[in-house]
Amino acid sequence: TQLLEQSPQFLSIQEGENLTVYCNSSSVFSSLQWYRQEPGEGPVLLVTVVTGGEVKKLKRLTFQFGDARKDSSLHITAAQPGDTGLYLCAGDGGGSQGNLIFGKGTKLSVKP
Amino acid sequence: GAVVSQHPSWVICKSGTSVKIECRSLDFQATTMFWYRQFPKQSLMLMATSNEGSKATYEQGVEKDKFLINHASLTLSTLTVTSAHPEDSSFYICSALADPYTDTQYFGPGTRLTVL
């Protein structure tokens, strides 16, 4: 069974600080996706990483896919209150229809 | 971009009643849609994969007779929670596969179900 472990589970920081959240697995994924979800809303796709060692940047967010394609990280520089939310990583579930499996998420709170 | 809507956004019902939730892809066709359930402070758990014109594929532990899925058109999938009980109270989220070659799913805003 493929599992995605996210850490930390909760993170509370001050505005302006940097942070990194991790998504780890013992399984190899052909791709990993990062989502941000706000309370009472569906998740919104931030990025998809597909190549081992790949680094993608989205403004203050930097995403990295591990060389072995078993892990990924999300680094936020100079966090802002608007970054507050639940960050989820997801990988292809191995099915033929594109189903995803999700990690449990990292709940980030950025205080002004 | 691809937009997915859900209706209703929230519903409160009495125990024993059935509730239907709609998932629509507004500006694209989706042969495949997914239904997830998210309990408070937990992640999304895939319930079933909905395929247009064929029977849905349910994940292990999900009762197909309790969670009826109908994907009658390329833009609409419905999830009916039959004989709902308080333990079915959850946040139900659908997603639609816009492009099977990229596996990119677009998520709906979710439906909050509360069963009294």
C-alpha cells in the first residue's frame, strides 16, 4: 500500500519566517502534486513535479522532488498570513484511472 | 481554467434520509470524476472513481449500496448518500479529470454534510 507521510503535522510561525514541509514515502511515484486547501473549500493545485531532482518555483514557494522520486519538499520564504492553510501532497495511486492518494497534510498558521 | 462546481455547498438532514450531491465540470468534459471524503482535521480519502456511462469503482471499505454514484453525462456526476447516519457527516469533495494524459484533477469546493 502506498503511503505519503507529511511532516510536520502542524506549524505555527510568525510573518516573515521561512519554513519547509516534507512529504515522504517508501514508494516511488511517477509524479507528486502539492495542494493548498482552506477551510470549507476544495484543494487547489499548486504544482506537479514529475522528474527526480526537479525544482520548481512559484513566487515564494519552492518545490523539490527527490532524486529517487519518493519524497518532496515545499519551502516557503518570508511567509505571509495569506499562506495560512492546509498543505497536502498527493501522488498517483497506481490505478489506471488517475486516482490520487493524499498525505494527511500540514496545517500552517502564519501570524502577523 | 477548468472549473468544477458542487451543489449543494452544505446540507443538514435527519438520520435515515437520503442526500444527493452534484458535481459538475463547467467548462470541460470529464469522462472520469472522483469522490473524496474528508473528516475534520484529516486528509482526503478517495471513496470511488466515477466513469461516464459505466459503473463506478469503489475503494475498499466503501459501501456501494450506501454511496450511489451516477455519472450520466460528461459534465455531471452525482453521489447519493442513502439512509444517512450521523457518522456519514463529513466534507465530500469531487474532482474531475480534465486531461487523462496529464492526470490533472480539478477539485470542486466541497459539500459539507451534517446528519442529525
